[in-house]
Amino acid sequence: MEPAATSEAVATLSRRWADVVLEDEEDAVFEPVEAGSDEQPPATARTWRLVGKFLTTKLVKMEFMSQVMASVWQPVKGVQVSELQPGFFLFVFYHEMDICLVLEGGPWSFENHTFVCKRIEDGVIPVTIPLDSVDMWVQVHDLPLSYTSDLILEQVGNFMGTFIKVDDRFSDAPWKTFYRIRVSISVIKPLKRRMKLLKRDKSTCWVNFRYERLHNFCYFCGLMGHLHKYCLKARDAGIPMDQYPYGESLRAGLRKGPRKVGASWLLDKNSNPMVETLSGIAPGLRADEICRGEAVTGFAHGENVTVMAASKRRRGEVNVGTRGNANVGSDIVMTEIQKNLFVAGSGSQTRPSL
């Protein structure tokens, strides 16, 4: 095309669209038209929603995760789960108490990965909710006398994160081994191990923290969401693990080691049956002494998964540990392994007595 013809075409288009003014998108406001007051809106079930994610880089399968979490929460009116983005989930509840129990009963986990969640209200875009903190119960140990008021505990909670509330159980007790506070803990900052308390006489003492239902966290950097063996800082440091600044002592309560299976069929050196009880292996204790009455439930803890042995009763024959002896018609305890019962953090938290 000749330059003269091109210039003429541009001039023609300019004259044609000269009167057209593009409206600024930022100034335009769209207002939806609501239904008239005389019109009844369609009846819809009221819902309560929260969004959440798990502190892990692994792929979380929604189908399996939703079944595990629902079986632990047991919402009376059900819950609907959908994946908004990879690793970002929306949970819709149909009763307010169901969502309240989830928010107040946490922190939860799936395969020992901490579940970070927030409640969302109407008119909020779910993917814009910042998921950077998790509410946890923290035990405050070694507080001196006269430094245990609710006001001081609130300040301790704000030192760790954002204070929520104090556990008011045994509020009349003159002395407690530890004090429990609910704190919103940041997941992008290292956990607080302890705090140096300046007393009124200008002397100092250490106040130690223990976290209840603390899931995967790094023993080197103190961040939740990964283990020290996958931490780049820990690898670059090149120091043995027993010199890491964090450790298992940060968890409240003692974690039980792997339980031995099959002890009821084993014999000691004196040919006496060895039966596993809740406190360990009891030599010389007959199996029927354990099976009779309430069933014994044991727990096996691993690094990332926990298995619970649940008991079941049926009528039938029982071998009570001595070969050839059977009682017909007596009760027998059948044990079956149910995986992932604890993976959502539903297990009873071990707490030292106050």
C-alpha cells in the first residue's frame, strides 16, 4: 500500500471515531438490581464457610483428605469440600456449631501436615484470604508466683503471636504446673521456645513454652511445615542434629514410641505369657486378664503417621494364651488396625496434670 493511501485511510478512521469517548473502567460502577420487596427470594440453605491449606509441598488428594477430615469433625449437617486452587480448599458447613467446633478444636492436620484455615464472610473472595497463622494451645511453664495473672498471660500470648484467650479451668487453684493460653501463631516465623522474664526486683528468669498438637516442624529453623532433613539451612549448617536449637521437647506431653505387636503370644524365659499393657510389657500377666472387661486400646506413633488399634467384641471361642485351653461362649476382644485415625489431629492430647 502506498504511503499516501495509508495516510488517507488513517484520516478516514479518525474522522469516523472522533466522537467516540472510551469510558474509564475505574470510574464505572456496576450496581446489581435486587429483587423487588414484593418478590420472595428463592429458599436456600444457610451456609458457613472456611478456606484452608496444609503446610506441605506434597500433593494433597482432595478425595482422601475430605473423607479423613469429615470422619474426624463429624459435622451433624455435613460438609462440602472443593479445591479452589491446587492445595487451597473451601469447606462449606450447614450448621454454625459445626464450623465453630472445627475452628475452636484445632489445630488439625492431615498426614501430620498442619491445617491452616480461616473463616470467610459473604462478599469476600476466598483466594484473597491470607493463611499465615494457626490457633494453638500453648503451655506456659516456669512462671514465678505473682506473675500468673490474666493480664500477664495476655502479654505472654502477644509476645508469642496474637493472644486469644486463657484457659479458665482450675482458675481458683493457688498454683499450677503450667498455664494454658490460646494463641494465634504465625506460620512464617520460627516458633518461640522460651522468654526471658524481667521480674520486679530486676532479676530475670526463663519462661518455657510447650505447644499442644504441634505437627511437622523443623528442628533447625523452627518453622512449621517441613522437617529438618528437608531444610536447606540445616544442610548448609553441617552440624549434628543433637545441636539443633529446637527439638521434641517443644511438644507438650511425651510421645509414645512404637508399640510391640503380638506380645500376648510371646513367652518370657520362664515360659510365662507376656502381655502388652498401656504401660508396657507385663511378664506373667495372662491374656484373659486384659481381654476380660473393657478392651485395651494402644497407639503406635511414627514420624509422620499414627496408627490406632481399636477393639471390637464378638461372641466365640478364645485362646487365653495357653495352648490347648479354650473357653466356649466367652467374650473375646478382636483388634483391627484403622489407619489415619490420628492424621487429622483428632487424638486426645497428652497433657500433664495441673
